[in-house]
Amino acid sequence: MSEHKYALGVVGTGHLASVLIERLIDSGYLTGDRIVVSRSKALEAHPLDVAVAEDNADVVRDARLVILSTTPQKFDDAAASIRAAASGDHLFISVMAGVSTDRVARQLGDDPIRVVRAMPNLPFRLGRGVTGLYCGRHASSDDMESVRHLFNAGGVTVEVDDESLMDAVTAVAGTGPAYFYYFVEMMMEAGVATGLKRKDAQVLAAHACVGAGAMLLENGASPVELREAVMSPGGTTEAAMKKLHECRVAEHVNDAVLAAYRRSRELGGGQ
Ligand SMILES: NC(=O)c1ccc[n+]([C@@H]2O[C@H](COP(=O)([O-])OP(=O)(O)OC[C@H]3O[C@@H](n4cnc5c(N)ncnc54)[C@H](OP(=O)(O)O)[C@@H]3O)[C@@H](O)[C@H]2O)c1
């Protein structure tokens, strides 16, 4: 039995942390009274039904499992504030883009500090998230099991055994929802330009995409097979695909994902 007061602590209670906490509570994974979080302006604007610690160090003193969710740029300050309270007894889950488990461990103490790196995405809120996981050098298989269990409360997990792949996970899945929203937005705008009411264009574009996504997950076919099934020879989809090809959209999407990948690497710079 843990002697800690709370089952879960969070340092860096911003947007992602709120999404994680709300889902953990809604899914029944934990009740709010078992969670302690650091103070933040974001929390004042969007209160959560959890305990709020006086300072960051109290979060770490009162919980064995701690999610680190500041932005990468603020991690040095956060680490300095919790270093004295951190120990080998803790398990830290870092969701910060680009920051390596070794860097987190080094900044949190001289003892071996157990760190698992996780890259969730926002559909976690609805139980439809996907989280990439990497087990840092001092974390055990039991630690990974606990972390897997936590993130499965908000969807599925994918584990990588080479930490550098977490930048690719970040570029594809962490950032992924934004690519999708961008595409839906562009489809909506085109619908409006061709005469649809904005409200109808949003429903049509969003459901076309969400329904297509559900088919992709549920019937096991590849996106190429599903795309080909929509395309009848000489039809509307073929005309659209031809245009996407001419405009080199595939290349641009690839460039955008690579930009996210490079930015994730930059954010962890100097580790
Ligand atoms: N958003 C996503 O979809 C997503 C997905 C995957 C991973 N991530 C990662 O998750 C992390 C958080 O992202 P976010 O979108 O939630 O950012 P965010 O909304 O800016 O949240 C960061 C929070 O950290 C707090 N903070 C800053 N310095 C601190 C310190 N020294 N001690 C304690 N708290 C401190 C901020 O407090 P104030 O509110 O007072 O400024 C803020 O609430 C990032 O590292 C990001 O890479 C985000």
C-alpha cells in the first residue's frame, strides 16, 4: 500500500492535463479526491474537481505517480521546484513533446528516477485517444503496465522501443487531430463556397470524416483500399483525387508532418 495521500499528481495543469484528468474521472479510473494538481492560471479559468497543492513540491510529496505536463520550455523551472521532493520511489510520466526520459531523470535527481514518456492526443477526452509510450531506462515492466492501464482509460496505446521514435509519434498522433480539423475546415469552406449554409457544411464535412475514420478502425482495410472503394471510374472522387495529386498535396502533408517532427526534436534540444 502506498503511503502517499493521492494516487495521482499533476505538475503543469494546463489544457492537456485537464483533458487527461476529466477522462480519468469520467471513465471511473480515479475519483477526483485521489488526484492532486499544481496551481495554474489555466486551472482558475477551468476548475477541476481535484485537490490543488500549495506548490509543485507538495504534488510530488503527496503522490507516487506524477504526470509532468508543463510545456517543454517551462520544464527547467518545474524540475527545479520538485527536484528535492523527487525520489526513486516515484514514477514520473512525462507528456512533454521532445523532452527525453534521460533529461527528465537527470533534472529530477541524482538517484535513478523512473520516467515513462507518453504522447497522448486530445480525443483521449472521449475515450478515443491514442497514446505513444516509451519506457525510460529506470522504469520497470510493472511501471509500464500501470502507465498503459492509465492511458487505456482514454483509448489505445502504442509502445515504441527507441525513444527517438517518440518525435514521430508526436508528429503523427499528438499533432494529428489538428491536421484533421484543418482538413475538415477546408472541406467546409469549399462547401460554403459552393453554396451550402456554414452550419450544414460543418455537419456534412465532419460526419464524412468521422464516419470514414470509424470505417477505417472497424473493418481492418487500409486507407488506400477504402479510398479506392469510394472511387468509381470517371466519377467525382476520381476528379478530386486527380486535383489533389496535381497540387502535390501528399508532398505538402509529408512536409507538414516532418515540420512537426523536427519541432519536437528541437524542443528537446540540448539533452
Ligand atoms: N495539447 C496537446 O494536444 C498535447 C498533446 C500531447 C502532448 N502535449 C504536451 O503537453 C504539455 C502541455 O501542453 P498543453 O497544451 O496542456 O499546454 P498548456 O495549456 O500551456 O499547459 C501547461 C501548463 O503548465 C503550467 N506551468 C508552466 N510553468 C509551470 C511550472 N514551473 N510549474 C507548474 N506548472 C507550470 C502552465 O500554467 P499557467 O496556466 O499558469 O500558465 C500551464 O497551465 C506540453 O509539454 C505538450 O508538449 C500537448
